[in-house]
Amino acid sequence: MKKSFILAILCLFSSMALAQQFVLSPADSLREAGDFEGAIVEYARIFEAEPDNRTNTYNYACALALTRQVDTAFHYLNIAVENDSSVQALTDPDFYFLIEDERWATLEDQLIERIEAKHGQYKNLALSKELWRMKLKDQAFYDQMKLASKTLGYESPIFHVLTEAKRKVNEEILTRLEEIIAEHGWPKKSEVKGSAAQAAFLIVQHADLEVQKKYLPMMREAADNEEASWRSLALLIDRVNLREGKQQIYGSQIGRNAEDGTFYVDNLEDPEYVNQRRASVGLGPIQDYVKRWDIEWTIEQKEK
């Protein structure tokens, strides 16, 4: 996997993250640094002192799952999601090593019961479940790849092993997604709801150019009919344009200078009108978006 491709993937997830920044706990900081053993000890200490701290308990379960302490991970995950009515856990890539365990299906059903009680029933629940698992797999290994590249470098054997594992996972879920699309069409929000529908976008976003071009019109039609996210579609349009040697429209794709490591907005059409275009698809101002890469946006914005 080329450095530019890895950067684009990391930019994608950063662009979809919440705007606010959270202060990491000591346990989270240890995990970020790759010290999982130390992080687990610290999560356990916090749990003993603050058993009602749902965030710590959830992150404790994540760290245990990543180190394949499956039984203990399920124990603390069940505590963390006891009153949850969101799909967060069902799409969290930290739980990649849990989803084949029979206890995952039980946890999934319990969560869905609470989700449907609060938010309404899913029209095609079986497909939603499958797409949630595919979304989880799609996002798996990126944190580990980022950590390996930071600590060991892009040329390290460990980084290449992770890259190859990620490539195989991507191939597997793309094959299955194409089967789903052939049978059901592009997954619609009205049938599977937004979080599950987003899985299709993420998988295509990480595919090669020909796959992206194949499904771009289908996703555009779905977005025009409010069955897919125009914000997500904008990222895919920009990605395809750049890969075809064209200019991006919405400024979502970030490049990096090889000489000094600084970042820049890559090959943008009419940059003075970008905020008008971004607003039309539900994206925030570019000057706020690019701050996360320490880019200062100085181009005055206009409207047509």
C-alpha cells in the first residue's frame, strides 16, 4: 500500500470524526502510544475507582478485545453497553476479534432490541446486521497501521504484514458488497438506516478506481433521493476526480509534502468558492476542516 493511499484513508476517517477534541485519560494515552499492557492496568484501576464511568469501561473492553482477551472483553463490554441504545459497539473496529464468537450475536440482539425500542424498527434488519459487521471489518487495523508506521516506519515488516491483512479483509468485504448490491441495489437508508448504509460508502471509498467509478452513479442517485449521504458522496467524488487527474470539488482530500511533511489541500477547483460548494452538501467551512492538519486557509471566500 502506498503512503499516499494510507494518508488518504487516514484523512477520510479524520474528516468523518467529530469536530470536538477529547482529552485522553492516562489509560487512553498509554494505548495511543502502543502500551496496551500498561493501558489495561490503568483501565482496571479506573474501573475499580469509578465503576459507573461508562467511557472508561467501554475503552477497557476495547483494549482487552484488541489483545484477544476475549472472555474478559465480553464481560466489560456487556457492562459498558448495558443501557446503550446506539450502534457504536456494533461497528467499532476494536471488536474485530469478537465478532465470530457466539456471544457477539447475543450482544448484538440485546442492543438492537433497545435501539429499535428507542428509534424504531429496521425494515431489513438482517441486511443491517451484515452491513454493520462489514463496516466494522472495513475500519479494522487502521489504528494499528498508523501506530506501526509511526513507531517502526512504513518499510517495517510489521507494517507490511498489517497492510497485507487489511488488503485481504478489504477484498473479502468488497466481494460481499457487490453481491448485496446485485441483489438489493445500493443499500438505502430507508431500509437499513444510516449507519448500515454508510458501510457501503466506506467499502467503495477504499476500493480501486474502477470500482469507485462503477458505483458512483448509483450512490449519486441514492443521495439525490435522500437514501444516501451527500456528505459522504462528496468525499467519493473528490477521490475519484483526483485519481482521474481532475480537480477535486469539495476540498476533502489532503496531500502531504514529501520534503517537509506539511499538509495541503490537493488540486482544488476554484478554491474561492469551495465553502459555497461544501455547504450545498452539508459540509462545514474548509478553514475549520483543514485545521486538523495544521493548514491555515487564507483564500477569501465568495459566492456566485
